[in-house]
Amino acid sequence: MIIQALAFYLFAAVTVASAVAVISVRNPVHSVLFLILAFFNSAGLFILLGAEFLAMILVVVYVGAVAVLFMFVVMMLDINFVELRQGFLQYLPIGALIGLILLVEILVMVGGWALSPEIASAVAAPTPAPETVTNTHALGELIYTRYVYLFQAAGIILLVAMIGAIVLTHRRRDGVRRQKVSEQIARRAEESATVRQVESGKGI
Amino acid sequence: MYTFAIFLPLLGAMVAGLLVFVGGEDEERRARMDRAAQWSTCGAMSLASIIAMFLFKEVALDGNPYTVELFTWIDSGALEVSWALKLDSLAVVMVLMVTVVSTMIHFYSIGYMHHDPSIPRFMSYLSLFTFFMLMLVTADNLIQLFFGWEGVGLVSYLLIGFWYDRPAANAAAIKAFVVNRVGDFGFMLGIFAVFVLFQSVNLDTIFSAAAGKADATIQVFGGEFHALTVIGLLLFVGAMGKSAQLGLHTWLPDAMEGPTPVSALIHAATMVTAGIFMVARLSPLFEYSETALTVITVVGATTAIFAATIGCVQNDIKRVIAYSTMSQLGYMFFALGVSAYSAGIFHLMTHAFFKALLFLGAGSVIHAMSDEQDMRRMGGIWKMIPVTYALMWIGSLALAGIWPFAGYYSKDTILEAAYAAGSGVGGYAFWMGITAAFLTAFYSWRLIIMTFHGAPRADERVMAHVHESPKVMILPLIVLAAGALFAGYLGFEYFVGSNAAEFWGNSILVLPGHDALENAHSVPLWVKYLPLVVAGAGIALAYVMYMFAPGLPAALASSFSAVHRFLLNKWYFDELYDLLFVRPAFYLGRNLWKTGDGAIIDGVGPDGLAAATLNLARRAAKLQTGYLYHYAFAMLIGVVSVVTWYLFTRAG
Amino acid sequence: MAAVPNLIPALPEIFLALTAMTLLMLGVFQKVDGDGQATARFVSYLAVIAFGLTILLVVTVGGGRKLTFDGMFITDFFGVFFKILVLIASALTLVISQGYLKVQGMARFEYPVLVMFATLGMMLMISANNLISLYLGLEMQSLALYVLASFQRDDMRSTEAGLKYFVLGALASGMLLYGSSLIYGFTGTTDFGAIAALFNSTAEGGPSVGVIIGLVFILAGLAFKVSAVPFHMWTPDVYEGAPTPVTAFFAVGPKLAAIALLLRVMIGPFGELAGQWQQIVAFISIASMVLGAFAAINQTNIKRMMAYSSIGNVGYVLIGLVVADEAGIRGVLIYMAIYLFMTLGAFTCILCMRRGGGMVEDIKDLAGLSRSHPMVALAMAIFMFSMAGIPPLAGFLGKLYIFMAAINAQLYTLAVIGVLSSVVGAFYYLRVIKVMYFDEPTDLLDRPVSREIGLVLAGSSLFVVLFVIYPLPLLAAAKAAAQALMGG
């Protein structure tokens, strides 16, 4: 038990610390690296909860794909982050004030945290005990039955995102030679090659 | 099914109205559109009038009045108004009359307006007018009545000003609109008063409650007045405006600036009778107020004689007929005033036929004389346009009330009823009516003789051009002439004779004691024959003065020059109004505008406020910097402040 | 194993989603000739037809209260009312877009497909009965709209508009999600019905602070979508920058859906807490009305002016929400229906503002419109008069119902501020009319106006003018919809 608690505090502390680092370090590449660290630690938290599938997905998708993509973008676009930060100090006092107020309010709110007895019974969709089914199986059972609507809606959202990305960036360029398999196969020798008698010393 | 009779004209108007926009520049395409507009409106009107005939048989002759609920219009508190058609005898008489006369005028317009550049617009207005008139006469509540009332007023404005490039037409249109507005204001106040008294504007509700409110009083300007009298007088002010009674009549002669079919349709046969119809429709209210009835009688009788005197000296052919219309409307009103409602409506119906006939005949003459309207430049054309000449005779005979023409039956009934009323005002009305009948006959034949007989006074170019109107104009005239001939004879028994009670059913209320019409059938013989005699005398005098001794009128005019000028200037009503209202209004307006509004109110109010507003506006716009993080900050600040506010108010 | 959920209530949505995907495939595999305009036009009209069919389906499925997908999806008469309005808005937007797309060289088939997906998102929002389905609908709609805003990708203003909308929208979504998670944390459920039941039973102690703060965050997220003050800042910039037909769509579609959602959330699960959120909404409403009225006065760009006008209109609508009884809701529904036609009509007029082949959008460019395009000027005048609330046009009646509801609920302050700000607002609406009719024209605008635009103009102006004569069907429908919401 104590090890679990220790692990939790370790992961949580590193997550928060690296999240702060993401927005505070000067070098954008370091920022992204800290972001990856935060992801890893979140995955660790998931493992502690027994949600190994989510942990792996987090690592594979966020670290393996998203963060690496971020890295590419950051390195390929030469953005002057110093310039972007110029207004930062100017707005720091008021930003800090707002953040502080919100923090205090949330603390007040959490301080008054009290679940009424009815709420315990109203907890949504109880998950099966982790020992009986695998993580993936449990997720699949819920996603494809109870939450099929949300699953499909999320799918459409991703489709829209894909269309959007293509609409905003894809340009048809002229003069690009594409591979058209059917045409290439259908070509015959006499269409593409002609035999000429070339006089020596003249050329065509 | 019968509802179509009401809405077909609207359909026609909409079709023709749309055609206005598709004409374009192309000559041939325009002509096609013109024809389409004419056919659609005339077709819709013909169908409507055929349906109206069946409707008339069903409702009036077979005695099956009913109400068609279309849909709820306003439902706000106590005010509940539906679109509904109240089809009883009174309404269907009007529907039949309006649709038939209107159809004839539609057809006539095809010929009369054939060289006008905006035919679809004209036809569309005509049909729209008819629709509003039908809405008016079939109204089941006062609001709908008012809707039709204002609708005809609006279209009348549009039609008087149809030739909007003529300043005179525009001025006349504005005048008609403004004068009517005065009347409408009274009408509106009347409706308000009705609502205050009855808590309803539904005719049936009002009528059934009227007897119970016979002695009710109403507070006006701090005084207690007999409620139904106040209502009656207010409503009558509205009727005076629309029906051009003395005081609010000045717009009607000027309205002759519109095209002649318009004069015939609106300013003779239908719209001006709206006032008569309204009083007859609201007979259950007017019956309880002797005062209101007396006022109506006096105003009607005075208008009858007043308009007749002016008619004797006018030289514009259409104005003569316009004044005769006013005079006849006066007859109808004093018939209403002595509780002979059915006689008034009877005269309204016959008058519609022969007055439309006269107007359209005059139009035919004007058409023949190359748009000349001054009778002093006509004459000697009766052989050249014999059909028009004959039709004008029929119309004039009917107007003068010569047996057996339609006017004889209705006008005699009215005069007899006035005599039989036995009251002082009844007697006044009777004698005024007799005098007016004499003058009517006189100016009618003055018109005929000046227009058709004597030496030609037009120039040769015009005379060479005189021709009979095309068939499409003459045929409607013949139909109307048939009406002028037979409508009186056919309608007499139903409208005012022995079948009257069952014919009218519940649509008109006459209290016991108000039995002028009953007694009218038993008046002394001299009363019955006097109108005929004076009409004959009038005709004779006209022949003497204008045919046999043509110098006489000029001699009379010069020896009684003051009287002649007084009549020629229409009793100086226009000048009086100009002095009393128009100029002070202009003066007041200019002063209020320059000093009151410009210096005082604008300086302090709008300009000051506007400056403050603009200042605020500039500040508000400045918040919009365009920087993304400002916007994000604004949102965060918004959320945080709302949360903070909430926490504090909840804690405190 | 759970049984297959009942798909019938969601039939219109399923149909729309499938059609959108089919049209996407159609567009992709269509042989491209030239710049793909023909394909875009073809797909657009198919989409319009699809919207029409969806309306039919919505009507067929009907207004009976039905839950499906484990209670996440609800259909009732309230939903039917709003879905029909949204579908009409989308269809009309596509119709009026055609000319613009062609002129600006942005006619691509993705445009109608994105509009369809946005519409699908709106329908999901309207039918949401769970915080998660609410969020997914909102995101689907928003994502499509972000793309649409920057659809004119070679235009700086358009891309800037898209970016601004995206960043701020993400922030708003974040707030919404944060609020939702607070609610979930404090109630243990995301289902609207369960939340409502919870508040019903724990009425005595009052809800915990956390719930209210969560509610505030949700309110903020939704207020962003309807562009209510102080979450409105994006509106003028995005309206100005986005392509005009997209702006027209922004001004009606998302507004309708977000207002529907706002009503559904506030009256449904949080109806018991009305006393808690009424003050907040009242504040937002007043701020929106006042800012909308004042800030619009100085605008020179007509799209910007319309942006402030829409902010002001949202203020009026929120009065109805503050009233929070059946009359108030009915007022909102009527107002939204009228607002749809007025706004779309006004934007259609703006779409007619072309000169020398390009679009112009300054108010002063309207000078002399009465001479060059008398019918367009007349229609625009009708819409402006209606927005200014001149009787007897529809806009007046819409305002009337809202203000009457406020007065009946004794919310006099709101009603008075509403009336005052609509007086101020009348100033800039009437200025447009003054420019059109009385200012000397500089250069006349291009003629002619395309047929589809003429039809939309004629239809919507007739609606605005004739509404007063036969308002009953809309009134009855709004009443039934309001009852469905209040009763459910």
C-alpha cells in the first residue's frame, strides 16, 4: 500500500512540475520534451488506477504521435518565441491576480466538498471488477453498447477535423505526374514508342 | 366555396401585381404582360361576381345567413379578434353590388386605359380595392371592418394618384388621404369607445348587448354622456369622412383627378358608400341614440342640397357627377337618420348602377373628345356617339328619379320615409330632398345638353376625331344601364316593400316607434308625386336655359354674380379650410420645427443625448482591440467575476 | 449484452450524417473539371435537398418525448421546433452562398459538406440530454465552423477569423468541460434527468457551491457560443473576417442551436436552481443588450454592425430565459424564429453588395441602393425596420412577446433596459435605411441579383411583413414547444 501511495505522489508531483515547466522554459524544444514527460507520468497514474489500456494508449498516441509531431512543427517553423512573450510581463500582474482569485475560489469550493447520500447511488455506469475482465474488453463492451452514440459522434468529429485539415492546407498543384495504374497498364508499346530511321550525323 | 368570392379579387390583384415586375423594357413582352394582367383580374372578378350571385340567392333570397370563421387574428386579453366573414343579407347585397359593378369597371378599364403604360399596376390596384371593399362589407368585427376601411382608403390614395407625374393628381391624393384620416380618427375613437363599453369588438356580441347598454353613460373629458350617443357620433364622423358628407367632403371633387374608371368604382359606386354601409351595419347601436340619428339626418339633408347647388354651376363633366354623388349620399344618410336603413341601402344599390353608368359614360365622352373634360368645349356630338348618348340619358333619368328608372323607386321611398318620419328634422330633410331633386334634374340635363347638343365648341381637330368607344367599353355600360333600368323595379319589393322583413332578416334593427318606412307607404298622394313633378320641372328649366335661350345662363350669372361666384367656388369651403387649418398648421409647424424642435428640443434632447450615445459608442468600440489575448482575458475575467459575485452574494 | 438502442428518434440525424458522408465521397470521386465549381454546385443542391428531407424526417419522427441511446439523446417538440429552424437556416445559407462562392473562387464541395456536419452538430446539441452528448454536439458544430470561418484560406482576414474563433472557442470548450467535470464530481452523474432528480430531492439543503460554480462555467461556455457579453469579443472580428455567407450562417445556425441548448440545460437539469442562475443570466442579458446597442453605432463595416446587432438580439432572447416560465420560453422561441428570417434576409442583402466583380461591405457602399436595386433596398429596409422593432413587422412582435413575458414576471428593470436599448439600436438600423435611400450614390453596385437570392429575399421579407396577419401557426408551435420543455 505504501509503495502505491509513494508512486502516486511521485507521478503526480512530476506531472505538475513538468506541466509548469512546459509553459515556463525558454526553449520550445525543451517545452515539448517536458510535455512528453508529463504524458509519461500521467500514464503512470493510469497504471496505478489499473487502467493499463489507457496508459498504453496515452504513451502510443500522445507521446508516439502527437508530441513527436509537435516537435517536428516546433523545429521546422522558426518561431521567435521571445517576441511572442513580449506582452507576457505586461499582463502578468492581472493574469496572476485572476489566477489567484480563481484558485482561492476553487479551494473554497473543494473545502465544502460533500457528496450527498443520493449521489453515491447515482454514480454513472459501474465498471466491472478489473479482475474479471481485461481492460480492453471492459472498454469495448461499454463503448460499443452504451456509449455507441458518443463513440460515433466522436468519430464524426474526427472526420470533420480531417476534412478541415485537408480543406485548409491541401492545394492541387498542376504539372504533378501521378501514378495512374490502370492507364499505365493499358498502354501498349506502339502508343508510347515509335521506331524511326535516323540518318547518321543528323539526328531527328 | 363562397369564400372565394371574397378572395378571388385578392388573387387577381396579386397576379397582376407580380406582372408589374416582369414587364421590362421589351415592348412586345410588356404588351403580353398587360394582356395577362387584364385577363387575370377580369377573370377573377367575373368568377367572383358569379359566385356572389349564388351567394346572394343562398343568403338573402333563401334566408340562410351564416358566418365563416377563417382563423384567429388577435388574441390578447379581452381583445379577441378573428378573421371571419359575416354573410347576412346586408353583407351579400353589398358583395353582389360591389363585385358586379367592379367587374364591369374592370372590363371597361381594358378599353379606357389601353394606351396607358402601366396597365398591370392599374388592374392590380382595382382588384385590390375590390378585395378591401369586400373585406369591409363582410367584416364580422370592428377591427376587420377597420382593416377594410383603411385598405380602401389606401388603394383610393394610390388610384387617385395613379398618374403620379401630374402634380394635381398627387395633391388630390394627399388631400383625400388626409381628410379621410380626420374621419378615420373619429372612427377609431368610436371603436375604442365600443370596446370600452362592451369589452368586445365582435359585431354579434355588441348587438346582443346593445339593448342592455341603452342607458349606459361614458366619461368623456370629465363629463357624463350617453354612451351610445358618443359612440354613434364618433362612428358617424368616420362615415362622414369616407362618404364625403358636408365638412369632410372637400376631397371628393378633387379625387376626380384619378382615371375615370377609378372615379366610377371608388368615388361613385363603392368606397364612398362605405359610410352608409357602416351606419346601416351598426343600426343596432344607432337605434338607441335619437341624438345621433338626428345629427345624421341634418348632415345628410344639408349635404344633399349643398352639393346639388354646386353641381349646377360646375363646368367639368366629372365634377358635376361627383357633386351629384355627394348629393345622393346625402339622401342615403338622411334615410338612415330617419331609421329607414333599408331605403338607404336600396338607394345605395340603385345609385351604384346608374352612377357608375354616368361616370363611365362621361369617361366614354372624354375618351371620344381626346381627353377633354370641360363641358364648355364640348357640344354637338350626340349624333356622332349615339350609344353613349342614349346611355347617358338612361343614367340621367335614373338619377333624376323618373319612372320607371331605378332611381325613382329608391329616391321616392327615401323622400316618403323622410316625410313620414313626422319629426321636425324629417320635414327639413324632406323639403331639402325635394329641392335637391329639382336641382339634380336641372344639372343632369344641363350636363346632357352642354355635352351633346348645341353648336360644337371643340376645335376641328378634336371634332374630326370623335368616335364611339370600343365594344369592351360599351358592353359594360349596357349591363350597368340594364341595372339602372330594372334594379329599382326588381328590388323594390325585397328591399323596402312587402318582402322586406324576411329579406333583411336580422341584419338590420329598427326599434318599434321608428316606423318611418312603414308609414312611407301611406303618405298623401302629393308627396308621392311631388318628386316626379319637380324633376320634370328641373328638366324643363334646363331645356329652357341651355337649349332654347342659351344667353340666359350668362345673363343670370352676371346679374347674380355674387351667388354664382359663391357656388362656383364651392361655398368657399376649400378657402375656409385653408385659412382655418392648413395655414395655421404650416405656421405652427414651421415655428415648432425651427424654434421648438430645432433650438430647444434638439439642442437639449436628441443632440445632447446623441452626443453622449456616440461617445459611449466610441468607448464600446475601443474595447475591441483585435488582440486574441485581450479577448481571452475578457472571458476569464467574466467567469471569475461571476463566480466571485456569486460566492459573495451567497455568503452574504 | 445490451440490446440495440432504439434508432428511430435519431433517424433524422443518422440520415443527415450518412448523406453528408455520401456527398463527401461523391465530391471526392467526382471527375474534377476546371476548378470544381460544377461539383460544388451539384453537391450544394443535393445538400439542400437533404436538408429538406431531414426536415420531413424530423416532422415524421414527431414531437412525442422519446429518449434513446441510454438516455443521452432526447427528442421532444421543443427539439423538433429548433431542429426545423436550424435546418431551414442551413438550407437557406447554402442557397444564398452559391453566388458568393463562385465570385470569390472558393466554390469547393467541402463547403456544403462542412455545413452539413455543422448542422448535424447543432441537431445533436438540440437533442442533448447528457453533459457528454452536449459537449460532443457542440464540438462537432464548432469544429466545422472553425474550418468554415477560414474557408477563404488565401485571405488574411478569413484565416485570422478562423484562428481567433478556434483559439477562443477552445478556451470556451475548456470552460464548459471544466464545468461539466465539476458537475460530475459533485453529482456523480452527467445525465440531465438524474441531475434534475437530484436537485429535486436535496432541495432543503440547497445545492453545493461546487455545482453552482460548475454551472457558471457551463454557462460561460454556452454564452460564448451565443456571443453574449462578456464572452462576445470574438464576434465582431469573426463576423467581419469570415466569408459573408459563413457569417450569415454563424449569425443564425449556431445561435439557434446554442440557445436551444441553453434553454434545455438551464430549464431541464438546473431548473430547480433557477433562483441561483437567474441573476447571472440577467446580468449577461443586460450587458449584451447595452453593448450591442451602443457599440454598433460607430461601425462602418456592415458585417461588424450585424455582429453587434446579433449580440444585442441575444440579450433580448436571454430576457426570456431569465423569466424562465412558459411565457418566457415561448417568447424566446418566437423571437428566434423571427430572428432567423430577419437576419438571414439582411445577410442576403449584404451578399448583393458587389461592385466591379468584388464584394464590398461598408455601410456607405449601400448609398443609392434604392436606385440601383430598388427591390433589394426595399427588402433590406423591411429587415432593418423589423430589427429596429417597428410595428407591425415581425421583429416588433418578437420583442413584444419577450418584453410582455418579462413584465408579467415583474422583471421591470430588464424590460425597461430592453426597450431603451432597442431605441438606441434603432438608430443604427435606421441609418442603414437612410444611407440606402437618401445618400448620394458613389458608384452603383453591380446588377443583376441572382435568382436564388431574389427568392430568399422575397420569401423572408414576405414572412417578416405578413407575420402579423397570420401569426397563429408559429405561436401555437412555440407554445407547444415551450410546454414540452417546461413539462419535461
